Amino acid sequence: MANLTITVDDEALKKARLRALEEGTSINAILKELLEAYAGVNKNHLVAADNLLRLSEQANSQRGAAKWSREELYARD
């Protein structure tokens, strides 16, 4: 793993550190995630989407079984 040195405005870094602390993370972790996403290396969102689709298929829902008319969908009680 490589190290990276950047130059950042003091006030921006101070605010970022406070926000990271509130979120229970670090500036290093945030920058790592952003850089990986920018480079197209971070595929966590693809894994999450695959998991969601798999769970949806396993749910054995009766998708498409119920049919409603337009009137039924927009009926006001």
C-alpha cells in the first residue's frame, strides 16, 4: 500500500477532522474510499446490489400475481 501526501487548507482539514470524528471514521479512511471510488477500484456498491437482487429472488414473493385496475389504485375512501 502506498502513502500519499496532500496539501489542504488548514480550516478545511480542521472541519473535516471534526466531521470524521462525529461519524466515527478518519480522514485517511474517507480519502481512501473516495480515491478508490474515483479510480473505479471500490466495487462495494456492486456487491450490495448483487446481494439485494439475490435476496429479492429468494423472498419468493408473489410478484405479478396481483392485478389492479387504474381505478382501484387511485380510489379514494
